[in-house]
Amino acid sequence: MPGDPLLGPAPNYTHYKEVGESAARAIYGSLLLANVDAPRTVLDFGSGGGRATRWLRALFPEAAIEAADPRPESLQFVADQFGVSTWQSSFEIQELAAPRTYDLIWSGSVLTHLPEYDAQALLAKFMSWLEPNGVCVVTTHGRRMIQNMQERRLQYIARDLEPAFMDQLADKGYAWVPYKGKSVGTSPVTVRKGRSLGVSATTVPWLTETLKTLDARVVTISEHAWDKHQDVVAFQAPGPR
């Protein structure tokens, strides 16, 4: 997509491709572990310019694929390029309503930007959008992110906020700090007053306890399995035994 923010000012197309392929491997592996057939209905939630959408189309050429994103230009691009249906999402998590239910939901690097209450609400939404035995695959920040921060390989948040962030993570299993003065993507995205986007991290116990409250089957939690960076979390809706 022209101006795709995930490419950055100095586009690295090789890495862009590798990240998409890594998503495909995580998705396919999760479906194998869940012991389900190829999905007939698929949602790419937070599709952006189609970094993973193109791989979903290649993996599941017969599936009805939908892409959801807050940015209209992203939705237009993926619809034109990959023949998918689209619907516009938002960061008003409680108000989100999917047009149908799905055998597979993929959401890469969305929870990594949300405060805890919105992350919990979005996971509950995903669970409610799954068909019986349907599988949802999401990504989160975990121990690899913390290691990157501590070893100064990557800077996710202002360094003066790191101690409080680490205290949150140790205390609650979920930590979040907001971005300041940054827009989202290539066009403005409206976020409810008093809320914002930022950077989050989760622990494995927080994930398992949250999924337990949703009556979800934990399929896998694989640390830094997406792009050797973000954790892959797959869970499954109840179905016939």
C-alpha cells in the first residue's frame, strides 16, 4: 500500500515479507494444534495495508476473508488487491460489532497497543465472534520485549517511564503506557476522550487467567514466535466433543 506506515521511511520489503510469512506460520501452526480443518470464514482484525492479509488469501484461497481496520485507505487497498470484504473497526472496543462469525480470527499487534480493560474487552469480542471450534490467533508483547528494553536493543517507551511500566507488569501481569503526540497510521483515527493508544506487555499467567474467564481452550502460547519478537497466543471456542 502506498505510504504503508509499517514499511517506514526507508522501506525494507524483505522484512515486510518475512513478518507476513511469520504470521502465516503462526496461524497455520495454531490450526494444526487446534485439530481443525481449513477455515471457511476468516477475519484479519487490524489488517493495515495487508501485510498478513495477502498470506491469508494464499493459505486459504477458497475462504471468505474479511479485513477490519480503522483506516479507510487500508480497507480500500486490501479489498482491491486481495478480493476481501471489509468493515471499518475503531478503538471503541465495547461498541465493536462484527457482521458475522468466523472459523479463524487473526489479530497481529493490536493488543500490544491497548490498556488492560480494552485488551480484556477485545479478547471477549473475539471469543464471541468465533464459530464453534473456531480459533483466534493474537499477538502480545512479552519477555522478549522486556529483554529488548533492558538490553537497550529497542526503545518502546520513554526511559523515565520504564520503572513504573515494569512495576505494573510485576504487580498485575499487564502493563501499559500511552503514546504522546503521535497519530495512528496514515490518517487520523478517532479515540474516545480519556483513552488513547500506547504500548503494552503481558505475562503468561495474565493471558491464561484471562482466557480461562472466557471459557476458551488455550491452544498455544508461544513466546516471540511472530517475527522473533511478539508472542503468539491462540485460543479456541468450545464446540462439539
